[in-house]
Amino acid sequence: MGKLEETLRLIKEGISNSKEIARRMDISVEEVNGIIKILESMGYIEKVEFGSPACESCPLKKICPGSCIHFKGEIYQLRKSNEYK
């Protein structure tokens, strides 16, 4: 699994902290932040700023340290050409 897919999987599982993603993937926080920017530009995730309407329904609202990342896209994987037969 590539770094983009692994990062997206962790975010989909609810891990939205760059430091935690970096720790689990054994890469730098800077690399995670770059991956997050790529995923956001592709429409797979969105950054939600603290105090936005989405925060009102969040169960972590009272202890939230700031903005977070939400999975919003669907993951598609291309099949190998021989799988279409």
C-alpha cells in the first residue's frame, strides 16, 4: 500500500492528527502534511476549522484542540486488465 492510500486509510479510521499518522507510518510530520495537502486537492479529505458548523455535532467538541481532517471521498482502485475477463 502506498503512502497516500495508507494515510487515507488512517484518516478514514478517525486518526486526524499529523503527528499520530507520522508515528504510525514511521515518516516525518512534514511528509504527512504534504500527503494531506495532496489528498485534500484530490477531494478525498477536507480540513474542518475549529468552530465551523461541523463542530457542533462532533462528540469531541469540548476537548478539541483545533482543526481536524475529515474523510469525504470514496476510494476506487483500478483492476488489472486481466481481471475484466
